[in-house]
Amino acid sequence: MVAANRDKKMPLQAGVSSGGYAFMESIRPDNTDPIPLRTSPHSMGTLMIRFVGLLIAAVAVMALIWSR
């Protein structure tokens, strides 16, 4: 369907000067339902626990390096 309609020229709106024809057609989906969003693989709590854990590990490593 798209390939057959791709080469059709459609008149432009008034005031647009490019020969009077548009070379692109607006394609609308058959289904107007919204696209469902993907769920996040991790919750915010899990991300915060990982961040705090890595922060503590980095501080411990830096403290060990500094104390030598």
C-alpha cells in the first residue's frame, strides 16, 4: 500500500510555492490505539541500592589507597 501511494503527487496548501505539489504523503495507521510503553527492567529502589553500594565500595577503595 505504501509503495503504490509513494509516487502520487498531492496538492499543497495555499501559500506554499514549490510547483503546487507535495512529493510526500501523510500516512496514518489503521489502528489509533496508543503504542504501549515498555516497562522498566529495574525499579527505582533497585537502582538506588546499586548506586549506594557502588558508592560505598568506591569510597572504601579510595580510603584504602589513601591510607597506604
